Amino acid sequence: MSTLSEDLSTLTTTLSLVLGVTSILLGTIGGFLNIIAFSRPNLRKTSCGIYFLVASIASIALVLTGQISRLATLSSTSKLLTTFWFCKLRIYLTNVFGLLARGLIVLASFDRFLFCSLNVHTRAWCHSKIAIRIVIILTIISLILPVHILIYYELRLSSRSCRSDVSWVGTYDLSYQYIFVVILPSYFMFLFSFLLIRNLHNQRTRLARKFQTRDKQLIFILLSQIVFYTIIHIPLPINMTYNRLTLNLEKSRDRIAIENFLSFLINSELIYIYFSTTFFLHTIVSPTFRKEFVQIWRKSNSIIPNVVTAAKARQRVQITTIC
């Protein structure tokens, strides 16, 4: 008869496989469709559209890096589990792409707040060239912040994990997760969203004349993504705090198994769900976003008949020449 810990271990492996494959499919398909939509001239020429475009690329990279490497290690005989560089690089890259994607959503909320200003000089910051420069700076910051993983993390064959035993690294890692994954993104998203909504409410008559439908829809996309981000990430600091407070307590085998299972869901799978489903969220909340795809679909369908017609015309010319 199996124990609770064995059952949870089996369930974790099964969910890793099922949710991993699902998030890869949804994240890849949805991410590329996001890229197609935000690459359209109607959205690409806006600074907010650029932030969403690069965030879509970072989200795809995060899902593929994290989930494919995890699926590759599900087998107990996988050599990747004993590869020194693999354990460091996987955790480092998922942190880099996660920081970049979250930072871009914060920048998008700040961008829409500036865009709603009645001050011409303030709105001038909402320019595509400025957005590209800011994206480059954010990318460099995202590469630097988790660099401690490459330096201090080590492969632990006994526990088949990658971590650091240096005390200050553990403290920095926890602080880094709290500040840059949970606190700062959520705080700035809500701050800029609150200021944005307040501006829209107080100045709605004057701003209404300046706003295009495209700009309003970008705001809808942004606000929905912030709400979704908050819902998904709320359990993360709670779980991190609990694990920190109970670190030195004696625990039964079943309790450890339950905590590991919950950490697997909260720290990993919920995050991947967020990054792999943004396209479907955008499609639900934004008529303009849906319209872009209708236009893409119609355009692709109109190209195929034209190609067939041209091919038939060439064939008729060839037949006439031969005859």
C-alpha cells in the first residue's frame, strides 16, 4: 500500500508531464500569435505595443526554457540531472526571461499612464524609439540581477537539485524573489493603473477626443493582464513566507511531501500558466485584438486563391505556347 508521500510524488510527476506539455503548446501557439498581432503596423508603432511584443517573446522563451528542460529531467535516468552547466543555466535563464516579461508589463502600465497625460511633453515619452531603448536597458538589468545563480549555485546529486549553501546567497535569493518578482511588479502595476484610471475618470471628456480605439483597447489589455498577474502571484509570497518561517521545524514525511507539492504548484505551474495564456486573455478582453486576427485570417485566405489563380494562368500560357 502506497503512502501519502509516494502518491503525491507520483501526482507531481504526472502533473509535470500534463501541465508541462499543455503550457508548451498554449504558450508557443499563443505567444507566436501575440507576436503576429503586436507586429501589425496598427499596434507596432505604439510604445505600449512594443512592450507587449517583447514581453510575448520573453514569455515564449520562459515557457520553453523552463518546461522543456523540466520534461527532459522527468526520467530518473536522464543525464541532464547530473550535468553541472544545465542546472545553473536553466534556473538562470528562467529568472532572466521572467524578470524581463514582468518588467515589460510594468513599463506598459507606466507608458499608458504617461499617454493619458494632458501634458504634451509627458506624452512625448510614449514614443517607439524611446521604448526600444528602455527595452534594451531592462534586458541588461534582467541579465545582471540573477547572475549570482551562475556563480554560486551548485549541483547536489544527493537531492537532484541545484542550489547554493552559502548563507548570504540564500538571503539574497529570497529577498530578490520578494522584491523583484512579487512586491515591485505588483506595486507599480497597481500604482500606475490607479493613476491611469483616475486620469481617465477626472479628464474623460478631454481625453476622449484624443483617444483612438486602439489606445483604449491597449489599456483594456493592460488592466486585464495586471489583474490576472495579481491573482496568479498572490499565493507566491504566502508560500515563500511559510517555507521561511517553518524552515527549522521538524516535519513528518507526509507534511514535507504536501509542502513540496504545494510549492510545485504555486512556485512553478501557476507561473507558467500565467505566461502561457496571455494571448487568450488578450483575445477575450479586446475587440481590436480580435479584429487584427480577423484581418490576418482574411488576408491569408485571399493570398491562397490569388496564388492558385496565378499558377493556373501560367499553366494556360505554357499550354498555348506548346500548341
